[in-house]
Amino acid sequence: MSFSRSAIFAAVSFYRFARQCKTVAPYVLGTAATLTYFYTHNPVRQHHAAVLDDFLLKPSFLNTDVSDTYPNKPLESFMAEPITDKQILQKNAPNSYQARMEIFILKLQKQFCQSLEHFEVEQNSNSRFLIDRWTREDGHGGGITCVLQDGEVFEKAGVNISVVHGKLPVQAIEQMRARGHQFTARNVPLDFFVAGISSVIHPRNPHVPTIHFNYRYFEVTDVDGKVHWCGTDLTPYYLNENDCKHFHSALKKSCDKYDLSFYPKYKKWCDDYFNISYRSNERRGIGGIFFDDFNDAKQEDCFNFVKSCANTVIPSYIPVVQNNYQRTYTAQERDWQLLRRGRYAEFNLVLDRGTKFGFQTPGARIESILMSLPPLAKWKYGLDLKEDSPEMKLMKVLKQPKEWV
């Protein structure tokens, strides 16, 4: 075959192939687009979290890329102006853990609030986060409180940051000393600095769990007293084992990057800490991780571990919300949710060390401390659950914590 005939044959073949592709391409692209939309907007109810993990079809609001570097466009990266002067914060960022932590929590607050607001937008709700930037009357720091109330998806959602410094009262120092901290000073206040993010989300649908997380950098100036308080836990009202496994798997993955002993140790610590002892050792939820006074390793390693754990909040929780927020529920299920919220309020007001510490801090902002309380809760005398009920299934796990991964 001559070159010219070969060229003509190739051209004709390509033309026919192109026409076939032109005919088929819209159907292929349309099918792919439909499947992608289905998985990201109307996920399979029973295992959406697993679907996202297996196929990596992660919506943009699941992305978490929070660092401690000062952003080029701070107004787009923060919910409000930083507590520390922007120029000072930017100048100190490379060499100061105080500055790096403030930048990190400012950016994480923004991303988490955006992830939650996404659901309100999806439901055509007008509810958005109220942003309240406040400063202490004594001038020693302040915070940014972001609260979304009466939404279609979230009945109440709070995402707070605070950056506070001053003198730590003797009573708070003695509590730390009782947990094993050795301070040279006695009966005198000590200089302290704390920068942290805390959040509690109370969804409207009983099939969507409540989540709490609190990651904090805490520094006390004595001789070499520096401590970190941190943790996160999930509080479902109805037990969905796939969601629980997804939540714990994300935490374990974050812990395992640093030390294989961290997850089992901090998971047990969480089960033990969020224990309502006077309720026959009934846990507040299905746990997560909890660590207190985390300062055994080098400071940079501690800091990176805390950042890694905090960066799991969005990918560990948001798929669980996506999985359940459009499920129907009954009046009985709503009633059970309010009863469990009563237990949540009990723990926070009676047992939680963070709440007590907040009340003891001079100039404490009570509105922000009590932000964690649910908007509605309920107590019932002589609660009697049927043995084979979904409510009893949850109670058994709360009384005897389970290993999820």
C-alpha cells in the first residue's frame, strides 16, 4: 500500500472513530456526572462514610488542610480579626508556639464553620454562624465565638476559639499539682497562656450524633511548666456501627502516624473520662480520644500531633452528618434524643474539668463556657427501656465501651 493510500485510510478511520466518540461521549459523561452527584449529595444511607473512603468521592467541604503558617489572605482564612495584633502574629509565627497555635485554630475554625454551613445551604436555610469577637476587660486576650442556632440541620452549633493570658489562680494551680505537676511556687498565682479551639454540635435529627472537640495549647510559666489539654468524642443517640467505626478509624489513623500506643491509650482515657459515675458508670457517648497534660515528647512533636488530631475533625464527622441528616425520625426518637441531651448537660455541668477550669479563670466569659449546653434537653423519672429496643442497644454500649477498630 502506498503512503498516500495509507494516509487516506488512516484519516477515514480516525474520522469514523471521532464520530462514534462524539455520539457516545455525552452518554458516558452524563452517566459519570449522575453517579458522582448521587454519591456526594444523596449517599447510600447505611455506609456512606465507607463509600467515601473506598471511592475517594470526597466533596470539597470535607477537605482539611489547616497549617500553622500565616495565610496570604487572612480575612479569607479567619472568621474574624485575630486576637493578637496581625503584624505581631505574622512576625512571631515562625518561632513562637503561641503564635502558631493561634493561627492554626483561627484557620480550623473557619474551615469547620464552612463545612457545617454547607448543610444549611443545602436545605435552603437562612441560618448562618453569628460571629462574636470579644476581648477581656483586663486586656489579657479574648476570643471569637461562632454560634449557629435554630438551623434546619443544626439546632445549635458552636465553634469557639480563645487566646488568653494572665495570672492563673492558686486554686487552679493546686488542681494541676494534684494531677502530678510539680511547681516550685506555692500559694502564689503563676503566669499562663492558653490558646484553644472548642466545639459542640447539637444536630436536630436524632440520627445525627453530637460531637465535641477541644484542642488547646496551655503554658504555665514556673520553671519549665508547659502542658497541653486536648481531645474529641462522639455522642450518638442511635447506634450506627458503621458511623462509629468510621469516626474511630479516622482518629486511630491520626494517632498511629506518631505512636501505635496512642490510640488504645487515649481511647480508654476517653471512655474513662466521659463517664457519668453517679449514673452507674454510664458514658456520655461512644468515646473517641482524650489526652491531658500531653508533654512527654519534644515540644514540636507534641504540637504536630495535636494539629494532626484536630485536622481529623472534619473528615471524621462530616461524612456521618451527610449520612444521616435527611433521615426521617419519630416523636419517640426525638424524645430519646432530648433525654440523652440531659445526660450531656449533666456531665458538662457536674463533672467536666474544662467547665470547672473556665469558671475559675479570672475574667471568664460565661456565655462562651456554657455554649456547649444543648438548646433543649429533658429528664424523665423512672426511665424504663425495652430490652430489644434501639435505645437499649445504645445503653449497653454506654455501660460497656466497645472497641470499634
